[in-house]
Amino acid sequence: MKSILIGLGVGLVIIIGGFIALLGMADANAPAPEEVRVEVTDALLD
């Protein structure tokens, strides 16, 4: 039973760690809000 709990704990840590890493990467690659707004207004005007 203890090994199952340890396995679940390790799994959760890996999943949460991966999620945080993905968020960090997405944050670093995200364009500035101003750039997004310009692209959206350009798309709407077309």
C-alpha cells in the first residue's frame, strides 16, 4: 500500500512539474499583449 502512495506522489510531482514547465515555456514564447491586439484587429478589419 505504501509503495502505491509513493508512486502516486511521484506521479503527481512529475505531472505538476511538467505543467509548470509548459506554462513557463508558453509564457516565455508568448507575444506581448499589444502584438496580439494588433493581429486581432487586423484579422477583424479583413
